[in-house]
Amino acid sequence: MKRTLSGILFIFLIYTQICSQIINKEPLSPRITGYNIEATLDPSEKTVTGNMEAFWVNTSTGSVPDVQLHMYMNAFRSDKSTFSRESRHTHWMGNSYDGYIDITSCTDRQGNELLSRLQYISPDDGNPDDSTVLRIDLPEPAMPGDTVFLKIKFVTGLPSEIIRTGYSGDFFFVAQWFPKFGVYEPAGMRYRKESGWNCHQFHANSEFYSNHSVYDVRITVPFNYVVGSGGMLIEEPESGTDENTKTLYYRAEDIVDFAWTAWPGYKAFNDQWNHVSITLLIPEERTAQVERQFKAVKNALEFFTENVGPFPWPHLTFADPPLKGAGAGGMEYTTLFTSGSSDIIPEWFHLPESVTVHEFGHAYFMGIMATNEFEEPWMDEGMNSFFEARIMDHYWGENSGYINHPHLKLADKTISRLTYVRSGYRQVASNDLFSWNYPQRTYGMMSYNKAATWLYTLMGIVGEETTNDIFREYYRLWGFRHPSSGDFINVVNEVVARDHGNKFGNNMNWFFDQTLYGTGVCDYKVAEISNRKYEDSDSLYSSTVGLQRTGEVMLPLEISVRFSDGDEITEAWDGKGRYMELTYTGYRKVERVIIDPEYRIRMDVNFVNNSMTVKPDTVPLRSFTNKLLVLIQLFISIFTL
Amino acid sequence: MKIINALRSGLLRSAKSWKAALIITLALFFIISFFTIPFRGVLKSSLGSSVVTGQLAKGINFDILSDLSEVLKNYIRGLSSGLFLIIIAGMLFFTFFSGGLFSHLKEGQGRFSVSGFFRTSAAYFWPFLGITLIVSVILGFVISILIGVVAGISLAGETVSFQASGILRVALILFLAIVLSVFFLVADYSRAHISSVTGTSVFKSVGYGFKMTFGNFVSSVSMMFILMMIQVLFMWFMTKLIFVWKPTAGLAVFLMLITTQVLFFIRIFLRSWRYASVISMMESLGKDNYTDQAETGKYIYTFENNPLAE
């Protein structure tokens, strides 16, 4: 009876949580999962002890016999975990594998102990030594509409080497720290033919995939610690079990992950952008960076709001970790993200702004459009890198978003393009692989850079306004859902048809077939300019321009042709043939030809051969080599005593 | 007063030796042209008739430069080795000519003679190279320790207050300036010594360089600090001009070449002023020292009676 009563009370509390609205007036997401966690940080033991109540709702039309949970922290348990094995190639790992998560108690709504029903599985690689996915066989299958309740007590040992999560001295970044439900995908969702759990192991090269959830989290830390989290602080700190600790109550609604950080050295700054209250946690040595950081995040908020959709939460926290916690920098947890900077960074070097804009952007491409980063990482990192580059160019100067020095300018989009086009492995895989399946360490190049580059190319073809329309529609249709690549392509097809009719064909699938699903490169060149004078005329010319497609990718292009009388015309080429000839007859010669003069086709791997002139300008070369000469002279004179 | 006298005397002596600065400028110009002229040819043939050179003229364009490097990748290995060799050769030439320069900047030298300049350059090449290597190795060691200190302070950034870390950084920059001044002085005193006293070894000269530097620390370092500041400001101006100047016509390119070479000549002239000032300082400070050496059977040589210059 007592057990039944406590079960009813538990259900009541959980339903209260589902239905209650503290932050927004209406729920933003279906709230298939929810968590109520009491967490205590032990700074000396480097552990977090948790008491968690969680629920999952079966929204499918069939019964489900089990639930699956991520136990990410077990990736750091041994050198045999899948993460550790894969990390040997990409991360420096210390000798100590000291991270872990242990469940000490697990009961269902009736109070039945479920410990004997726990089983670690390895759905991705069958690695028997990996314990990052936990399956719990339910005593009774969850029927459609049923809610599965779990009460779990756990202890998380934080790893001493911070790779996104962990500790360094008295600095703590606590992420991927609690047992977390995978996503149960009903048949028809994304690529699902049959319903099932989508719960991948923790890999070196992958991020996350989760349901939008409600989090009520009470964090107990030593009194002198400054805490930041993805939640909104609901109750001011109160004393914990003793005078030396305090407990902070955070609430987060409709976010996909809950992380937090604690460190006595943080200094907190607050600012406001429209409805969003922004908190920045930063080491005291970096107070000079505060204004830059706030400007960056406010610019990002403005750009995303105008060109994608509104930021739906009234709170946002970001942290700039100290040097010893740098491994936690540059990560995203929707309403909490980490930037990356150092004590002194010149004004013209926009690294902190770039990181802040990028990590904030994940609130959209992972937080709101909750894509599956395990399976389609480009949908988060690629789209976000594309927007990062656009924002940096928009607010910090066209083509100088990353570096804006009087003598040196560098754009984020250039970094993306060069990382892709200069990679020797740019053709070893298509852009649609699972994150850990990219060969030759191409995960980053493909997910971030190639995707951003072809998204820029898409914008070059359909135009900036249509691109913004696409992302607004994507937000409207897929916000607080789980879109796939196919869903995004459908949005592109719909919006492009609406804005341009059939100018680009029946749909844009031809573009994605070559860029997202293809491995070809794009390279167009001007092969020749020929001006032949007619024999029977003094000034009548037959001019020929030869254009060549040397790559596999076929994209529509603009060709700029300038004549000797100064006249300039623009020709269009569908870019499909291997060779195209333009011929002109008249009393003028062709003087100069440029393929894609505005550099819209940023996938083109070689801009040098995109143009040709009959009167090459040698002045820049001579000027360049003269400068090189005197610079070498200076170098020698400086380094000789 | 001692410093002003040394600087004034140094300026006069270097003005008398302007031909030496011109020879060094021209020599480096021709040596480096062995690299830059073929490099321009390679660039020209690789770019073909592309109009991207216009993009380069506007400033550094990483998209274009990177694509160009792809076109040039077959040449780049050869070019980078060539550039390395040219820099080494240039440094050796510079060391070679500094022998002639030091010899001619001494007190009581007559009119500048090109043949005499080359003769003394050749005569002092090996000892000067030895001094350069010894001082460079010690300087490199000290600078790497300084870098270690800077890195340590950065890593301890969370425990040191912002103000304290700022003060430490300024202190480090000042310390670096003093270290550089000290080692320039050691090198210059050593070379001045070896070009003045026959029969002395490289190591003895380096020892003399340290002795003179630390024996007259305040006046020597202050003088060197002033000279270094002037040189740094001049080079700042020069590099600024190089980056800002974007000629658009052939004549302007030629004008730029002439101007930059004139500026480099002034740069060498300033270096010669440094050498001459150190020699003047040594001559005014080290008379007793010379006398001691003269009494022990060693002699102070002027250019005219220097047997190495015969």
C-alpha cells in the first residue's frame, strides 16, 4: 500500500512537472522525456552524486519492452571503451581512465528494483567492453501512450582530463553526467521503417541526439563556488546540508541536454537582449573580453532571430573556461554553451567572437531542430558553420570576419572552404555518413567545412533571400522536432519552387545528389580566348571563348565576358557539359573572361583557373616579388647580429 | 655625456663608411634576386593569363593564395629549399661584411677603400662567424628560458591576478629588451676587440665582450637601448610602408623598388651606426684595457698597420 501510494505521488509529481510552465507560457515541444535531479558535487572526490526521477512516454503505436539510456561517462572508464579506442587517433589521452557512472539503485513507479534488469549493450560496434548504452528490460512492456517512470540513484566520477566534461583542480564542467534516455523513434520518423530505440554509444567523433525535455535540477556545491547551467535559476541559493554548501535550483524547459559548470574563480556578468537575459561566466583575468563576448552573442541572437526564427528561451548562459579547463571550451548545451578565448586577444583577431557565435548557433541546429548528430552530423555542424561564417561576415566585415587586420583579412567562410578544398581526402566519403564512419579523420572536414561550403554554394545559386526563406521554413516546420537530411531537402525544394518556379528544375535534388550524397569535386576553368581577324576586314573579329568543366560536379554558372571596347556582358551556363564555347563576331575583341565572378560557387576547388585575360597585368606580380625581396633582406638583417 | 659622445662619434664614423653600407645593400639585393627573379617567373607561368593577380594586388587573399599554392605545389618544395639556402647565404654574407665594417669604423681610419673593405672582411670572416654562432646560441638559450617563463605565467593565469599578470608581462618585455641589448653589446664588443687586437682567440674576445658589457653596464646598455629603439621604429615604418604601398602602374613598381632599397640602405646604415657607437664607447672606456694588452706584447692595430689587411 505504501509502495502504491508513493508510486501515485511520484506520478502526480511528474505530471505536475510535465504540465507546469515556469519559463514559457506554452510547452514548446512534445516533452516525451523529463528529468528531476538532485545532484551533489564532491570537489575532493571529484564526483557528482545524483538522485534522479525521470519519465519517458511511449508515443509509438506499438508496445515497447525496454528503455535505453546513455551512460556517456563510462566512455572514460577504461582504454577499451569505444570512445577511448577511437580517441587514440584524434585525442591526446592521459594514462588515467578515471571517469565513470554507476547506478546504485533503479526502481520503477511501483518501487520494483530493476537493477537485475540492467544490461549494457553496444548497438554500434558490438564492443563488449563498452558500457555507454544501458538497456533496462521493463517488467511489463510499455503500451502506446504509457509513461515509464524511473527512479535512479547514481554516482558519476568526473574524468581528470577534460574532454568536453571533467575537472581540473577546482574547476568542474559537468556534462553527459546523468543516465539519459535515448530517442525512441516510431516507424516513419526520420528513416525508420520499424519503431525502435535510437541510442548510440559514445564515440570520439560524435555528438548527441536527444528528446526535448524538462529539467528540474537542484545542484549542491561548496558555498564559494560560482555555478552556471542550462537552466534558469528559480530559487536563490540556500544553505545545503551544512553551512559550507549551497543548493541552487534550476529549471530548464524544452532543451535537449542539461550541463553545468562550477568553479570558484568565475566572475559573473549579466546583460539583456530583448527578452533574453544573458549571463557570462568568465575568469577575472579576462574581464577585458566581456564586452566583446556580449556583442558576439547579441549579434548572433539578432541574426538568427531575423533569418531563422526567434530564440524561444528567456535565459542564456555562456562560460569562458579558464586555461586549465580549456578542454570544456567550444561546446554547446542549448541554453548553456562554452566559448574559448585567452587573457589577451587583439581586437582584430575575432577568435572569441567566432567561437561564441558558433556555439550559440547550436541552440538552433541542435537545440531547436534537434537533429541526430550521431547519424547526420552535417545537419548541426555544417549548417551552424555556415551561419557562423555569415554572421561573422555580416557584423565584423565582409571577408574579414575572422581576422580584420589592416594588412591581413580572413573570413570564416575562407577557412571552411580551404579546409575542404585543400584536403587530400576530400573525395574519400560523401557527406551523409554516420559520424564515426568517416575515414581518414575526415569527420571534421566533412561535417563542418564541406557542408558549410556547399551550403554557401547553394546560397550562391538560389540567392540570399531564398536561403533565409529556406531556414525560416525549416524552423517553422521542424522546430522542436527531429528533422533528417531528407526533411531539409524537402523544405529546400518547396521554398525554391515557391520563390523561383522551375528555374532550377523540378526540384533541387540534383544539387544534393552531388554535394551531400556525392564525392565529386567542382572545378571550372577558362580554357582559351581566341580573337581571329577576318581576312577581308581590318577590324572585324571572330572571337571564341572556351570553357571547361574539369570536375565531376555540375552547377549553373555565370560567365562575365569583357570586350576591348570596355563593354561587359554576363552569360549563363548550366555547367553540365565538359566543354562549352562562346563565339562572338564584331568589331571588338574579347579581352577578359571570368567564370563565377562573384565567387558564389565556393565549392570550386581552384579559383585561379576561373579567369583569363589577353592582357595579363604583371604589376601585382612585380610588386609582390619586390616586396618579398625587401622583406627577405630585412629578415636576414634582423637575424644576423 | 659618454653616451652622447659615443653616439655622435659613431654617427660620424658610419657616415664616413656609407660605401660599406651600400656594398652590403647591393650584395644582399643581388643574392636575394637569385631567388625572387625565378620565383616571379614561376608565378607568372603558373598563373597563366588569370586575372586573380588583380585580387592579390588588393591585399592578401587566402582563397587565391591557397589555390595558387595548389597550382604551385610542385615548385613549392624546391622554392622553400631555395629560400632557406638564400637566407643562410645572406646571413653568411652579412657576417662576412661586418668584418670589413668593424675594421673600417675604428678610430683613425683613412679613406674608404673597396679593396681594403673586402680584404678585412675576408680576414675576419671566421672569427666573426665564431662570435656570431657563440652569442646566437647563448641568446637562443636565454630566449627559450624566457618563453618558458611566459608560458608558465600564462598557465598560472588563474592564480595570478589580472594586474599582477599585466605587470609581469611588461616586466618580461623590458627584460627581453635588456637581454637583447646585452647580447648585441657582447657581440659588438667581441668583434670590435678581435678587429683591434691581433692574436686573440674567439673565446677570449667573447669573454672580453662580456667583461666590457657588464663592466660598463649602465652606459653600454642605455646606449644600445637608444640605438635599438631607433632601429625598431625605423623598421616599423619600413614594414608599414611595404604593406601599405600598392602600386598600380609599372613606373610605380620601379619607384617602390628604388624606395625600398634606399630604406634598406638606411637600415644597414643604422646597423653600422650601432657598430661604430659600440667601438667608440669601447675606445673611450677601454684605454686601460688596451694599455694592459699592449704591455703584454699585443698591439692595437689601425687599418693602416693591421697586418691582416696587408
